[in-house]
Amino acid sequence: MKKSNKFSPEVRERAVRMVQEHRGEYPSLWAAIESIAPKIGCVPQTLNEWVKRDEVDTGARVGTTTTTSEHERVKALEREVKELRRANEILKLASAFFAQAELDRRLKS
């Protein structure tokens, strides 16, 4: 997922809050988003994504999407697994190197 830095987290939070606060004044969520998005300076689809993300993060929307904190935790765990696999490979190579060196030493003596 590509994230744009065009809007600060504060602007995103304010926009989502505006949608939530004024939602009842419109016939649908989409109508609220279409009305508020231009005031923020973004397209309705972008604001809709922010609203959906906030709903997932706050537990208001259940679905296949993970919360932001879950997503960050998964990314951190994936990085850790990658580092551990790299460390294991280095240890395997070092172990093989020293085992071969020990064999060579025994054969020479």
C-alpha cells in the first residue's frame, strides 16, 4: 500500500472526525465524504480510505483488513524473521567452515 505524505496525520484525523461528526446531516456516508473532501483538498476516494482505515483501527468495521497497529507489528515481525534467517545462514556457513578446518587439522596431524 502506497502512502502519500501530502496530508499530515493531523489533517487526516480532522477530516475523518468531520465526516463522523456530520455524517447524520447527509443521506449517506458517501454523500458526507463527497461534501467534506473538497474542503480538505482531497478526492472523495482518498477521504473514504481514511474513514475506512479509522473504522478498522477503532473496531467499528470488521473485515479482512488489519488495523494499523497489527500491520506495523506484522512488518516488524517480518523484518525480525528476515534478520534471524540471515543470522542462521551466517552461523551455518561458519559452522561448516570450522568443521572443515577441524577435519583438515586432524588429517594433517
